Amino acid sequence: VASIISVIILEYWYRRSVGFGFSVIHAWNPLAGLAAVVAGKIIRRPVFIDFTDFYSDIARTDMPIFKKMLIWLENFDLRNSDKIFVVSEDMREYLINDKHIPEDQIYIVPDGTDTKTFRPNLNIKGIRKKLGIPEGSPLIVFHGDIKHDDGVDMLCKAFSIVLRKRPDARLLILGGGPYFDKVIRPLITALGIESSVIPWGWIPHEEVPYYLNACDIGAMTMRATLNHDKYLSFKLFEYWGCAKPVVVTKLKAIGRIVRH
């Protein structure tokens, strides 16, 4: 409501002070999209929506009580927007075939990353020592906010098998969250791999490229949900920006790029 009122006031102010108002309202995520659509109808301006994720699918495991509401919000935003920006061909195809959005309203703007920040050959002296990892040990990394659909439980189970042949390997987990503390930590203990997993937790964003450079392989073991099949992940491009090979699960949009 505050966003809608603000847009209307600013539109009126701009018209009075400079002679013209907004040309377009541009919003991201379902709730902001709702505000943009309503405000756009009131001031009679086109609305552009960034549709980068299916929040209704994320809510399936994270906030199930909001799933139906988010489905309604997504459909409302999509039906009432003039242009929709998506991040992959798979997402575009889904909106055309399943949501019946006209093709000429959908534009693909792929995700990427800042290659001046995420780049190879950074000075990583002392990082492995700080982590307690020998220089010769193969080091796998997962970083990000960890939820059920990120598949870190599958990663830990796979890593326990890797350790049978490479007992010197290590798994570095940067990030975390309630799901990690509730599910993944006990799983690591149950698998008996505590000495080989480094749950380092959250670090400042500017330090992430240095830690990635100290690793050998990036891991993205996400489950093939509706959202993960259609979207792109910054994580992939951050690993690649640091010149690291990446192991991914069988995902559609990400799979198209990884196979290239």
C-alpha cells in the first residue's frame, strides 16, 4: 500500500514540477509486482516485471502457508504486465505454454556476475591454513543460503562416498540457515564425516571470491523443482568467474549452459 501511494504521489509531483511523470513502472518479485500493477492502472502507465524465480514453488517447502497466495500473485502480475523479463529460455517457454503469456511480451535477460570481483588468480595465501586444510587436499565448495531444495543433503551423502577413495578430500560449506542447522548438521554427524566437512558459515561478500579461488570444485546439487529447472543461479557464474569446474544436478535451464 505504501508503494502504491508513493508512486501516485511522485507521479503527481513530477507532473506538477517538471511537466511529465513516469514512463514506466518496473518491479521485481510478486508483492512488488502487485504494487506496480495496481499503481500502473491508477496512473495509466505501462508495467514491466522481472520474473526471475517462481516464488510459489520456493514456498512449497519454505513457506507452504503462502503457496496459494503466491500462485495468485504471480498469475495476477503476469496477466497484467506489459513486458516480462525472464532469465532463461526454459522460463520463457513455460510462461508461453503453461501461463499462456503472449510471446512478444517476454524478454530474456540472463543472469551473470561481476567478473572484476569473481575472477581467478586472486591472492589466497593463508586461506587454506585458516580453514585447516592441507594444500594438497581436493576441496569442494558449496556456498549460499541452504534450503531443502538446494540438495546439500545429497551433496553430503555423495561426499561420504568420495571419501572412500579420497579420504584427504574436504567439503567447504559457506553460508547456512535454519535448515542447515536443523537437518544438515545432524546428517553430517550421522554420516561420520565431521572431520572432512568445514561448515564455515557466512562470510562477507567481498571475501567470497578468495575462498572460491582456494577451492578446486564448485558444487550445485539442487533438486529439479519447477523453480530450479527454469531459473539461473548466480552461484554458477561466480564459480565459473573464479575459473572453477562445477558439478551440477540435472537441471534444465542451467543444464543448457553447462553443456555448452
